[in-house]
Amino acid sequence: MSPTSETGHAGRRLVIVESPAKAKTIKGYLGPGYVVEASVGHIRDLPSGAAEVPEKYTGEVRRLGVDVEHDFQPIYVVNADKKAQVRKLKELLAESDELFLATDEDREGEAIAWHLQEVLKPKVPVHRMVFHEITKEAIRAAVANPRQLNKLMVDAQETRRILDRLYGYEVSPVLWKKVMRGLSAGRVQSVATRLVVERERERIAFRSAEYWDLTGTFGTGRTGDASDPSALNARLSAVDGRRIAQGRDFGPDGQLKSDQVLHLDEANAHALAAALQNASFAVRSVESKPYRRSPYAPFRTTTLQQEASRKLGFGAKSTMQVAQKLYENGFITYMRTDSTTLSATAVSAARAQVTQLYGASYLPDKPRTYAGKVKNAQEAHEAIRPSGDRFRTPAETGLTGDQFRLYELIWKRTVASQMKDAVGNSVTVKIAGTSSDGRDAEFSASGKTITFHGFMKAYVEGADDPNAELDDRERRLPQVAEGDALTAEEITVDGHATKPPARYTEASLVKELEEREIGRPSTYASIIGTILDRGYVFKKGTALVPSFLSFAVVNLLETHFGRLVDYDFTARMEDDLDRIARGEAQSVPWLKRFYFGAGDGPEGGTDAATAAAAAGNGDGDHLGGLKELVTDLGAIDAREISSFSIGDGIMLRVGRYGPYVERGEKDAEGHQRADVPEDMAPDELTVEYAEELLAKPSGDFELGVDPQSGHQIVARDGRYGPYVTEVLPDGTPKTGKNAVKPRTASLFKSMSLDTVTLADALKLMSLPRVVGTDAEGVEITAQNGRYGPYLKKGTDSRSLTGEEQLFDITLDEALAIYAQPKQRGRAAAKPPLKELGTDPVSGSPVVVKDGRFGAYVTDGETNATLRTGDSVEEITPERGYELLAEKRAKGPAKKKTAKKAPAKKTTAKKAPAKKTTAAKKTAAKKTTTAAKKTAAKKSSASSGTKTDE
């Protein structure tokens, strides 16, 4: 089919997609006559700061980027890093006869298409082109059957964006003032943080209980085999008809929930075991019933994230990055979906592969269909599956590494979803015996046999609990009948302790958010990424651990913004936003109720009432809006918000430079204070550990007086480690042109606060030491730096092997070092700190090494730095593989080529005054921040990540 314009002649069609990778793939399917270009994600958004807001806007509009007084009109600006791309798109459009907007099919994609239309202002026919897989057939069908833009979807996305902006920009400043600068609050991220913090609170409050039971090994007297074992293991289940207490019978306070169960302590358990040693045992009952297990539904976004975490060790963000590449290169269907529906084409392809690979006996008579379990799911979309009308097996794809592993997971799950049930039998055997003291003891054993594996031949779902039995696990019991005599070969006594609730993993947190109907599948990866990046949560292995900082943030939000972090309200808000998307509610009245409260804006509507209630501070009757809430906060004691009692008069406080424990009032007699390791899990900070921290030397250690200057010399423990410094006399100017800075030096690694001497301090503060000058008169100095002792001559630095060389190296020795060729890298490779095993992707051994910027994992090709919360001692192989997978998903770092500045004409102007150190730092910080923001925007756009404010 040749493209034709409205005038009937061959014309050119411009197709705009979101990513360059997708553009390249689609261009190959469309051929000549089509120009395919990428928008590279969003081309415009709400302004990120007042400087981006046009001058005609003033007041609150400049701060919020939304005109709340005029129907919440958003102020959109073209992103600075997208202006060149917009110019290119306009140039291409000027040469085209038709425009096809082919962005993603979800709300975010619909909004991007609308923004493109608004910015490009096309004068040619515009079509909305949608597809959920990138295959030749799907792309050509999408071109042949375009539709119009869905304004309801655009309105829904715009409402979410405005809501998130109002929430973030109004609540975050409160955190800056009362907790710490740089923090953020978000509609879903704050609730997700609260979930993680509440789980840690449960762990802190948890009290373990000890309980005991018995396990018996009972022989049948027959010679057994794999299908009919000769013995079975059974656990004591009841004594005199009273059930034996297990872990589920204890509450979090360590007490039994009911007195109807028998709690065995260690002494009673041993006594009972002794009384049963010579008892006769027989089968009391055998209960057998059919076992049947149906296949799991095809993947949607959240279940894919959960399984990739369990089976591949991927974080949610890594899963979405790898899935994005698979989608853009035509291997899978669209990966942001809440639907479990398969098209007729997909069902046919899956059934064909079942027959081909497993045989007709594994194929059910009728195709399987799966009902959506997600509220407000968009069933018109498909589940995540291999693309095309014939699925490529993993071996046929040519994929490698993480992309191969994720594709294989999706392929297996999809094929398995169209296979027969697994069937078998489950058996429960109860064994009875009478103890020497006349007690009736009942043991119980459960077994399961699978007679037809069905879908399990292709795929078995993983579990969040590493100790959980998977569905395909069989437990065969001997074939026994009621009344059969058994021999007690061994009876052992087993002690147990109840465990606190497990911390969330990325997989289980995604599952929890979805079950509570909070957030949407497209945003879960970015939400988890945000709370990790903000320092609210860090990882220990795969567990998500809240930082002490997050406790302070959640404490403030719960106290003063209770409704905004209420789980039920957040879920109801999602319902209202979905109603707006369906045209059942209006955006502006809803936003008015949420922001201004019940007294403003149009009346009526469940959505409005819910929004009004949302802004309340927890009293239920208050129907004020968010604006009133942040304006009339009242007095907030910042110290109280960030303080938590440990016990025994010890307080944990979250300060500007991190968490610390304190006993007594500052400047009072007996006052104690000690920093807390930032990577410590809150439930590990016990009174005993806090006492240990407080007992360590802290504060100023007076070392003596410098005989030359007469200044007192002290040792201190600072944020970046122990150091020595001089105490300047009162009245010494600390700022301004005549400011005097005290001499300061970090302690060597071999030194400690409680052993450093005055002589040591004076030697340290004498650095850097001038060693001498070379033949050309260039000065050589010996200095102690972040990475150890070194020599410096101009811009040429050379490492020294020992700290003492700083004080005794001679000029001749220094010149000899500089006479040698400069070493690139380390002279000899250090042995690894830890070996983790073989990486499942590269097949190479993974080890932990010590690098310039700290410990890192490597398989010889990919290096990944350990994160906050990871330690060399505790890191598991799975965590190492996850870090490498995340690094690979990001791809190789791109080198930037600096543009050569044009030569400037020399003038006789007076040289400007040099910036002060503070000014330089401020300028550098601004430059770095701007660079980070630009990089973050580019990363988000290129990866297709959907984000919240």
C-alpha cells in the first residue's frame, strides 16, 4: 500500500513514537513513504521551577506551575532538553502530508500524543495510531485502522499530574522545614514508605515466643522404594485431644492467643518424648482426597515484577527496563498492563506450542480464559506475552543475558496458561500412641503425589518466602491403612521460636500496593525507585529496610497529614481518578474540593465529598482542603517529630547529619550522645546496643597545647571519620576577609580517637609537607588524601605505599618515584573480599572486590557498587546477581565529548575578582544539580519509565 495524501498524490507520512529504539524497529516494517521519529518521551510538562514559568504568571502560579484560581489550568513548558527535538519534529512535519501519533496505548502515552499535537500544531490530517505489539502485521494494521485522540484519557492523566503536583509542592516544604532539606512527599510514595515503616514498627514491637514439639520417624516394617517409602516422618499434633501450640497460635506480644491449645516447654517436651519411647503406635486414620491445581494467569505488570524478583533477582525497575527493550525490539507485547486477557491470536499460538512441545495430552479441550482481578483493569489491553501469531521459543530469539531470561519467563508463563490442570492426591495420616503415663499422643503427616503434572511441565510460580514449598513439590508417604501397626524408630524433641513479620521485598511491596488498590501498575517501579533514591528505604539482601529518616517523615505525615497517608483514602482517590477517566466525574470540581475544601467550588458528587474528606487531618468531620491544611498547621516541634524513645532514658533522634542516640539534655551534666550507623536497621537498635554506642568515646578529646601556637589541640569524631583540630581563641574571626581557619587533619587508618597523642596530632597537622623541588623548580609535596598517602608535583600525583612515608620520604626518593613510568591502575590485583558463585547470566564467577569507591561485585565484565545497606559480610549470591542485573539493564555509560570553546578576542578588560570558596561550591552544586536533573529526565524519557511527582 502506497501512502496517499488528501489530494490523491503519493505523499509522506510522519509517524511519531516515544523512543528511538521503537522508531528504528517500526521504520523497518513501514518502508518508504514513512518517516518515523521519536519524541524521546514527554516533550513538555509542568515547570520544574519558577524560572521556567513565563513572565506573565505571578504569585502561586509561579510556585506551583498550576493556576489554582482559574480551574486548575496547568502551565506547560517544553522541556529544555527537548527543544531541539521539537524543532526537528516541526521541520519533518512541514514536509509531511499526514501525521500519525504512535505513542504508547496507555494514559501516559495518550497524554504524550496530545502534547505533541498541541505543540506541533499540525495543519495536515492527524491520526492516533495504537498497537500493543511491534510486529509487521500489528504495525501495518495500526496504520490502516487509526482512531482519534481519547480526550477522557488525556483529562484523567492531566488530573493525576496536577494532583501529584499539588500534593508534592504543598507537603514537601513542610518536610524541608521540620525534618531535612531535599525530602519529598508524594501521593503514593508516602503511603509506600508508611507501609515499610509500619512493618518495621511491628518488628520492633514483636516479642518472640518459644515452643516445643516432637517429631517421630515411624517404620512400616516393609522394604520401601521411591513410590512406597518404608517410613514416614510425622509431627506431634495433639495430646489427649488438645492441639499442640504452633507458631500461628502466638500473638506479636509473645503470648498465646487462646488457652485451648497445649503449649509445651522444653522440659515437658523431653518428658513426653521419654514417656513415648516404648509406646506402641498404630495408624488412627488415613484421609485421601483429589488434588487439582490450575495454571496461573498470564503476566500483567505487577505479577511480572514479582516473579522476576523471585526467580531472576531483578528489582522492579530493572524488570521494566529489560521488558521495555523486549517490547521495543518486537519480542513481547506492551509491558504496562493490568489485564490478564489473551487475544484469540495469542491463545491459538500458545495452544499450538503446547501440542508441539508437550503433546496433545497436555492441551485442554477448550481455550482457557482469565477474568481480571484488578479493579478498573483495562480489559481491552492484553496480558504480557510473546509477540506475533507464532511464538518464538527462547532459543529462536537470539537473545542473551537478562533479555533472554525475562523473555523465557514470559514465554513459559504464557504457554503454561493454556495447558491442562495438574492433578494428583493429597493424603493425611494420623498416628496414635499411648505414653507410659497414660497420655494419648497423636502424630500427623501430610503427603502429596502428582499423577499428571499438566502445566507444571512448563512453569511453576515462585514464592516470596524462600522456605515455602512450591506447587510441584511432592511428599510421598508409605501406603498404610487404618489400624496398621507402626514402629517408632526415633522420637526427637524440636525447639522453635516465633519470628517477626518478614520485611517487604520489592515483589511483596508491589503485591501489597496492588491488593490495597493503591497506585497503578505503570508507576510501581518508579515509586520503589523514588523511596530508595530519597533514602527513605535501603536494601539488605532483597529486603526493604526503612531508614531512621523515614520514621521521622512518616511520623510527621501521620500526625499532621493523616488522611493523605491513609490507605483507604488513597485507594478511594484512585477510584475517583478512574471515574474521571471513564467520564463519570469531572476533573475541576474534584480538584477544587481536594485543594480548597467543601466550601468552595460546585456542589455534589461522591468524588467531591471523598476529595474533601481527604484533606482532613484525621477528625472525620473536618472538610477543609489541602491548602488550608498546609497553611494552618499550627506549631510543629521539629525535635519531637524526629525523636523516638529507645528505653532507659535513651532517645533516638534524626539530625541534619544522620541518626544519633542521646541521653540527658544537651549541655547538662551527664549528657551523652553517639552517632548511629546509617545502614543499621531500626529493629536492631536495642537499649543494649544504644548503651554500647554511648559507652564509646565521643565528644572532644583534649590532647594538649601546641607549644608553638599556644592553641588547644583536640580529637573529634566527625561525619567523615575521626580527625584532630586546633581550638582557636575566642574572638578569632571565622568569616569575612580576615577569617582564620583552624588547622585540621584526618587520622590515619591505623589511629583511633582513644589512642591518638598530641605528638601524633601535630605531625598530622604539619601536612602537606614540602619534600623539595625538581630540576625545573617545581615543588613536590607529600599529602594525605581520601585514597591514602601520595606525592604531588603540579598536576602529577603518585601514590605512596605507607602513611609514615609522608614524614620521612626524601627528595631523592621522591624524584626516583617520578622517574618511573606512571602506573595505570593497581600494581597487583588484590584478592577478592568474598566469592558469591556463578552468575546465571554470564556464567562467570561473581566476587566482591574492594575498589576506589568502596566494595563492588563483578563477574569480570560488569561491575556494580554495593548500595547502602549492603555489606561484604552479609551480601548473598542472589543480591550480587541482582546488582549486576540492574547495572546491565542501564547499559554502558556514554562518554561525553566536550565541545571546544571558540577562541575569544583578547581585551584589556580588568580580570574579574575570584569567586570565594563558598561561591565556587554553590556554583558547582548548582551545576551538578542541574546536570543530575537533566540526566534523570533523559533517563526517564529514554526508558519509558512512568513517574509521579
